[in-house]
Amino acid sequence: MKFITQRFKIATKLSLYVLLIGIIPLIVFSWISYDNAQQVIVRQVSQNSQELLKQQKRYLELILTNLESLITNITSLDDVQAALQADADTQGTYAELATKAKIGYILSGYILSLQDLISIDLFSVEGAHYHVGDTLDFSEVDEETLDRLFSAALDAENDVLWSGIEPNVNANSTHHQVITIARMIRNIDGENLEERPIGMLLINYSIESFYDTFAQVELGDDAYMMVLDANRRLVYHPDRSKIGSSVSNALLARFEGDSGTLRTRIEGEPMFIAYDRSALSDWYLISFIPERSLMREANRIRNFASLTVTIFLVFVLWLALTMTRDIAQPINRITEHFKQIQQGHTDWGMRLPEERTDEIGELNRWFNNFLDSLIAKRQAEEALMRAKEQAEAASRAKGLFLANMSHEIRTPMNGIIGMTELALDTELTNQQRDFLGTIKTSAHSLLTLINDILDLSKIESGKLELIEESFHLREMIGLLMKSLALGAYAKNVEILFFIDPDVPDALIGDSGRLRQILINLMGNALKFTESGEVVLRVRKETTAARCQRLHFSVTDTGIGIAPEKQDVIFEMFSQADVSTTRRYGGSGLGLTISARLVELMHGRIWVESEVGNGSVFQFTAEFGCNEDVTLADPISTSFACLHFLVAEHNRTQGAFVAQMLTHLGAECCVVEHGEDVLNALSAADAPADGYRVILLDAGLSGPDSYVTAQKLREKGFDPERIVMMLKAERSNEWEKRCSDLGVRHTITKPFDDASLRAVIADCLAEHPKLPADVKAGLPSDEPPTQRPLAILLAEDNTTNQKVATLLLQRQGHNVRVARNGIEAVALWQQEDFDVILMDVQMPELDGLEATTQIRATENGKHIPIIALTAHAMKGDSDRCMAAGMNGYISKPLQFDKLIEVLAWASEEDGSAMKAEFWT
Ligand code: ADP
């Protein structure tokens, strides 16, 4: 049923149901009726035909009984007996004639008593023949038939031999075939008292009379009857020509008992047969009724049932069609409309008829309602879409505005920062220096804010993209930490970092953006921490082929963040506590930008924090591995087995230093106070050959580092082997004090393992154990040498002209200024330059156009052209590159970048500029 419910259409289903509940029972019922009718008919016909046969048998036996009585009468006559015993030698005598006349007279009487007798013949054993019958000429006798009959009568078990159909013994009779009954006449021998045959009585009965009698029997259409004699010859058959012929025993063999019925095929036609045997004569009466005629009534029932089923089928078909038209078609129409709605090409004005009051009408009404609500929804959606487009347009306009704003603000910022730096290099009073310092700090804060806003607009417009460049992680983080250290120490907050030794140094990725994230996290940590420490840790998370996944964490001991705020702070403009904003300041953009950047680096960012107990901001990021650069690390083995003493008041820092040194193979003892240093020297577990180097934290207490160093010296420890770990803010003063004590080696905190390695290597330089190649592995402090360049500066803004010119001249370069593109092209044609610094936005002829003209006219010699642009949006670099520029530097000018670019330009050999300048 489920199969039907799920697979077929409604009309098909309904037809199947009607078939199941209507037609199949009808067929079954008809079949049963037909079968019953068949059985009833067969039973009835069986009874009828048997009854009929019995009647016919009775009739037959009546005739035969009459004949038997006749025979008995005749044979019992004394005259007949005497005639048969007459001597043969009386032949031809009067006595014989008299006997003949007498017998003839007697027999004539009998022949008249029974209808349809052909003849009565008496044959004596001696050869006499007495005859009455249809012919008077009985002289000719069929001897063969006579002999056969004689023998049969003689052998017969009964008195009467019902011989059946036989050729007429009287050859001259007109009836050649007759039904013959014979009886042997016997006499008791007087001497021996034995019966002896004296003659035979032969009665010939008419076949026609039989035929006429049985032909009248009414058996029904096509049915017929047969009578067989004891020799199984046909005594009666509706086809006269067959009378006398023998019948096969095959059929008779199937008869059981004296009467019965059976069904079989006769000449291929199914036939119902009834039979009855006459015990008197051993004759059979058999009726044949073709089943075809027998089943005529049953077939009528069958035909009627078939007709009913057919009519019902037609009705079902009609019902299915009506259903299709009435139910399925409207449903199909609705389905079709739904399809069109789905495919988006429906006629929205179309409505389905609602006149019907049935379920289909209801369905149509609801479909129309659905269409109405869909139209309303579409209209609302269209309105929404228009609003969205307007909002997007507004957002684009906002993005453009932000970009323009950043350009507009960056240009004067360029002037402010550059001029402040130049002014700070001149002779100033303390107050003036202080004022200018404040201007510089404020300008940098403003620039940071502008950069954040610009980044935000890039994020919103999906244009924030990372660059791929090679960088050294330790160097980048070391510089970053140093730049943050002053602020941290000013607040009396320790700032430390530790990079796991197995973290690769040469990475590929966007170092600028990584720096931005770290500055933001470290900046926040320092901002929200009043005392304690801020620690940056880097470790390797996983390594895949050419890909490093690093884990960064910034731990602080600051105010912490409430759990419910920990997710919100990563959303735009969100701050954990508005009151803290007033106290600490901030725009709420930093973490949003960081989170987006981390996402671009295929990592994630999260925070673990507890109010009052500090926070741990963590993020992961993926970087490429620069396999071309392998870190030479010859020193790690050379520190092996050397003993170092580390005195550091900050436990974390102490642990870090110990970890760095241990990784380099050294043995390390860490103490926290000045007196511990002195004790450690004389302690029992001190190394036998003493500590090779003592690292003293400048912030030691009890006694302080200065006193401790002095005492060490007094104890005979070579101050050359002391490394003083200084804090940036007081390094000048401390360096003086150290040199007074003879402590030559200092390192400024925070430092990384490379710097520590370098200073220790320096310290051990005079030591005989220090391998010669250690020095070779150390970074050189020599400033890069560069030849003076002839620089063409194309810049319309006078402040920018001034700043750039002064900066470049201080580097020893010659600068020629062009105020627009036309002047730049003209100057380039007149003079020889090593490099052109080209502002992109200029009146008359912009930088891109000017570059195109230069590239079009330059003859063989390729001059490097570097774009200066305040537009730091995506696509700017592509446009510059398309115009034929070699790279670009964004404004305000980053001095180190400028130097790097000029260094490249001075050695430019026509090759393409490095990708890292396209930033
Ligand atoms: P900003 O610091 O400019 O307000 P951020 O997006 O960097 O914006 O930080 C959002 C907010 O998250 C901060 O205002 C502050 O409430 C909270 N926050 C960030 N870092 C820390 C931290 N280390 N300790 C406590 N609160 C922090």
C-alpha cells in the first residue's frame, strides 16, 4: 500500500483503489458463481442423463423381455420340439410338408404378436429350417452366420443369446442387418436322461424400429446416445451408417460398474458421458453430451460477469479521467505555478479560480493568498534590496571618504612629524625640546589612530590583504620590544619576551601586520597594567610542509576583563568598560583589526582573563618558512660546560635568561638578590673553576647591583666578565657607573637570545676558550655605506618638499625638486638622475602620467622611479606598477624604508624591484 501511496499520481491511485475494492472482488465473485454453476449443471446433467439412460434401459429391457417370453413360448411348444426331432428321412414327404405348414402357422401367430420382428427361424440339428418373416424365399441361408450363431447359442451361459446386431441369416431378406436373439432348444434324451440340442430358435428384430425408438430420445443440443450389444457393436447410433460397427474398448475400459458418468475428450472435444449396462443382455446404453452445450448456461454467467467487469473497468477509467480533470489537474496546475515561482518566471498577475466550494476551491484560495503574500514579501525585499544598495553605496562613499580623509590628514602629518624631527635635531632649550617631544608623541598617536581608521575602512570594504615577505622574527620582535620598553619602565612595569629556541627565525609573511597585532596587544597590556609585568612569549604550535603555525601570548598583571566582556571586546568599537575608556583612552578598534589580521593569517585570537588578576591574550598565525636562510648557530656548542651566574630580581626574566643560556649549552645558577651573588660564589655547589660570566640585573636590591659589582671586584672577580643587564630609561647613567667599576659589557632589556649570545661572546672574547669563529657569527654594527645620489623629487606640497629634501640631504644626497609632473619630465630630460621620487597626486600632470611619459621616451637607460603616495588603498600599487614605476613608499615617509629603497636604487641594474617595496 505504501508503494502505491508514494509512487503513483492521484488518478492512478484512485483507479487502483477502485480496482482493488471493486473489480477484484467482482472477478472473484463471478468466478465462484461460474464455477458453482458449472458444478450444479454437471451434477444436474449427470442425474438427468443417468435417469434418461435408465428409462431407455427399462424400455430396452421391456422389448428384450418380450422377445425372451416369445422365445420361451415358442421353444416350449411340443409341436416345435417334435418338428425339430423329426427324422431326416421324412424329408420331401407329406409329413414334412404338414409339419412345415403347422410350424409356419404357429410362428406366424407369434410374429404378429410382436411388432418390429423381421423373422422367426427354427433350425433343426438335422438341417430342417422353418421360417416366417419378411421374405418367403428362405431357401438361401448365410451358413457362416448361422454356424457362428449356433456355436454361440450352444456355448451361451444363459438360455437366451442376446447376440445383438448381426447379418441376416436369410440372404434373400431385405433387412441385411438385424438384431438377432437366439436360443438353443434342447431335449432330454430318454435313455441317458441327458439334454441334447435339437435345434435353434433365431429371432431377427428390426434395426429401424430401434433406431426410430432411440432417435426420439431428447438429450439436448448436440448430445446423442449409443446402444452397444454384448459384442460391443453399435446397435443404435444417430448416424445410421455406423450401426453394426465395433466400438473401441478404450472408452469402455474407463467405465466403472454398471452405470456412471465421466468427462473426457472425444475427437478433441470435451464430452460429458453417462453409461448404463443392461444386466439382462450385457448391452450398454451410453449418452454423449458435449460440454460446450452443457456449459452454455454457465458460460452465459461467465459472459455476463465479464461484461460487468468490463463495464466496471470502463467506469474506473472514466472515474480516473474525471478525477484527473477534477482533482489532479488543479493540483498539477498549482504545482506548475509553484515550479514557475521557484524558477523565477511566474506571472504574478495570474490567479486561480475560487468558485469551487470543495477542497480544491479552498486550495486555490490559499494559493492566491500565498501569491499575494509572496508579492508583498517581494516588494518588501525589493525595498530592502534598494535600502541595502543605498547603504552599500553609503558605505562605499564612507570608505572613499575615509581614504580621502586619511590622505588629507597624512599629508600634513608628514609635515608635522618630519619638521618636528628636524627641529629636535637643532639646538633647543629643555622646554622647547619637551614641547617638541610632546608634539612628536601626539602626532604619532594621531597617525596610529588614522592608520586604524584606514585599516577599518579596508576591513569593511574587504580590501585588507596581507603581503608576503621574508623577515626575521627575533629581530622584528626585539626592535618592537625595545620601542615599547621605555613606556613600560616609565610605569615601572617589567617588559619581557621569550621566543622558544625551536621557533624558526626566517619566516615569510606580513611582518608589518604581525607587528601591528603585537603592538596592539602589548600596548593594551601595558595600558591596563599598573604594576607587575607584561610578557610576550612565542612558541611553535605545529609544523607542516613549508608552513609554521606559531602561538603568541601576551600576559599581563593588569586589571583583567570580566568573563561576559571577553568576546565583546573583539567586536568593532567595543570596550570592556566605558569608564576604563575614560581613564585609559582608546578607540576600541585595535582588537577588531587584530582579530581580522589574525584571521587573514589563518589563525585565531582569544583571551583568558580574570578581573584583577591580569589577562592572557593569545593568537595563532601561519607563516611560510624561508628555507633559503638557515641560522648559523656556532656559539651554542661553544658555551657548552661553561658556568654562568644570573642575578635578576624579576623571576620571570631570570628564568628566561637561564633558559636562553641553558639552550646554548651553558650551566646556569639564578639568584634574586645582591647578597645571593656573593654567597653563590663561595657556596659549596659553586663550580670548581668558578663562574665564567656573571650577569647582573641593574635593579638588584640588598645590596644593589653597583655595590654587588664592587664587592665582586674586591673579591677578585674580573669585572670584564660581568654583564650588566640595564633598563633602557637609565642606560646612560648606568653605563657611566659601570665603566667606573670596569664593567665593560652591558645589555639593555628587553633582549632576545641573539643579543645575549652576542654580549656573552664579546665578554668571553679575550678568554682563551672562546672559538675564533664566534666573532664571525655576530652581527656587524657598521652602518651601511652608500654613495651620494642625484635624486629628482616630484612633489607639489611645499612642506613635504622641505621635509623630504632635508632628510635626503642629511643622508648626503643631492635633491632637485619638481612641483608637478610636467616639471619632473622636463628636469629628467635636462639632467642626469640616479632615482626619481614621484608623488602620485600632482596638479597639471600626475605622477602616473609623468612616469608613463618618461618610460615612453627613455632611451636604454632605465631610471628607478619610486612612487610617494598617501593613498594606501588596494590597487594603488597595481596602478603604479602599470605606469612603469619600480615601487612605492607610503606617506608619511618611513625613513628607514626610504633609505632601503635608495640603497637599492644606487645599485639598480635594470632588474625588477623587490616585491617588498610594493607595500
Ligand atoms: P582600545 O584599547 O583602543 O580601546 P581595543 O580593541 O584594543 O581598543 O581593546 C578593546 C577593549 O578591550 C579595551 O577598551 C579594554 O576594555 C579591553 N582590553 C583590551 N586589552 C586589555 C587588557 N590587556 N587588559 C584589560 N582590558 C583589556
